[in-house]
Amino acid sequence: MKPLKIGKHIIKYPIIQGGMGLGISWDKLAGNVSKEGALGVISAVGTGYYENKKYAKHLVEGKPLSEKDFYSREALFKIFENARKICGNAPLGVNILYAINDYGRVVRDACEAGADIIITGAGLPMDMPEFAKDFPDVALVPIVSTGRAFKLIAKRWEKRYKKLPDAVIVEGPLSGGHQGFKYEECFKEENQLENLIPDVREEVDKWDKNIPVIAAGGIWSREDILKFLSLGADGVQMGTRFALTYECDASDKWKEVLLNAKKEDIILMKSPVGYPARGIRTKLIEKVEKKEAPKIKCISNCVSPCNRGEEAKKVGYCIADRLADGYLGNEEYGLFFSGAYAYKADKLIHVKDLIKELTGE
């Protein structure tokens, strides 16, 4: 496996750890992944919950108040500081969803905190370079699902900012969390990752053949990595494999829920973000179906498509509150996102051993 170059940053192995929020990939996971030669990625989602909400200045009913505290600048800086203690000067990334409230501010915060690479999905980040313009060394990486989506981004960035993406992640519909397709589109053959990579690769090459294309969604093994490299990808992104490590920042209960999941437990569900999301069918999902889920109050104002809780009321749960419950290990009310193949795992593994397994070294 060749090293992966994204912007000015060289990653020893062409493996990116997916950014998983809330609290699944913070300093411990991202720091250890970067230390071992892959790219560790901190999730910017819900940083107000870091270290028992120590950095959230305003709480209501024990929850960070509004986007300013839910996406805590101070907590993000502390997460980067602690991750750097683990990985030193190795490249370190951050994942910032485009759908969040305060996106621009959080991108600037991440640049100032020391991010080398910023990854953005959950929408097309047409104005992403605007918020990182004072940090030319920070590489910008959008997540897309089609070659057409890359074309739209590249066209806008080149015209407005005289810049192209430093890499692009192509995410298929087997990934954990939010998808880039409507529910029924997730099952179509043409939208499966092996068919998306050639499409995006062809479009990227029209702009710049040196832009790395990263495959993501449903990649589990070394064989999967080699398969997608042979299809034209320069690297892969993997989330669930890294979530099921000892170093993952989530609670033991969160990991236990994923380890106990059977194939039929992993489903696509509705989300207040407006995209279908893949996760574990738990007691929360059953309560939502019976209309017995907790009452929805928009306290954290986490994502703009939710419209201050209006979409949450339609789907039956608040994503900020329920992801927080999952992270904290509340099996009764927690939301547990997962990739399609979580059922293949039966034990936790150390990051170091996982990377050895994936690279064959």
C-alpha cells in the first residue's frame, strides 16, 4: 500500500478513520490512529459533551444550550491538544458536517485548533474554502456520492476561490450514519460503492489527476481495501472497524451494543437531518415506532435541516439528545449509528493491531 498525500500532508498508510460523532472519535481514537500511521479524524459533533460537559458554559436540563455550547470551541481545542499528545506531529483530521448550525465558525475553530485536514459531508460544502482561507496549509476534503456532486463542488470552488478539493471521499450507502442518497436509492446497484468509484474517478481526472479519491462505506477487511484500490481509489475511509477498538472514545456500553448486533438489527432509519441514516435497531427505535419516545425539546439547535426541532418531531426523536445518550451508554434512549457490517465483529481490538491486520505488515 502506497502512502496517501492529501494537500501538503503525507499519511503513511492510505487509510482514513471515519469521523464519528457524537463522541465516538475524539482524542483517544483519532490520536492513536494517527500515531499508528493512518489518518485519525476527530468528530466536531457535540464537543460540548466532552469530559462530562466541562467546557459547555450553559446547560439546560443537563444539555449544552444552543450551537455555541453544543459545538464548543474550548472543548474542540482541548480534544486536539490531547490527541496531539498521543500522535505528535502526524497528520490529524477533523470531520465537520455541513448540515450543522455554525458550520463556518466550527471550520475556523478547527483550523485554529490545529487540524491538518478538514472533511465535510452531509451536504455539498460549496463555501468550505471561505472559512479556511486564512489557513492555506489545511487540506479540504468534501464527501460526495456521485461524480456530478464533485463536478458541482469543483466548478464552484475553482470559480469563486481559485481552488480545487485536496481529495474527495466517495461514500457508498453501506456506511454508518447519514447517507447521500434517498432511502430507496440506497439499494440500487448503480449506487453501490464499487460502481461509484469509477464514476467519480472519471470526473475528478477531468479536473486534476493528482486529486486522491477515497472509497468509503462498507469497507471491512484488507481484501476490501485492495479491491477498491484496484478500482481506482487512492485510499479508503473506515469507521465501524475503528469504532470497535479499545481506544474508541465511546462508552463500553456503546461498544457492547454494536458487538451484540445481528445482521438484521442494522437498518436504515429516518433522521431529522433529512437523510436516511444507518444504525442499530434498539429500544429507542421501537419507542419511536410506538410513539413512546422522549418528548422533543430543541435545546442544542444542532443541525439546520431540523429547523429548531420541527423535523425531529416528524421523525420522532432529537438527534443531538439521542446520540448523546448513545455515547454515554444509555441503551434505553440512545441512538447507535453503525456501518452495515458491524455484525461481523465479535470482539474489540487495539488500533495498532487493527492497522497491522489491514496493511498486512
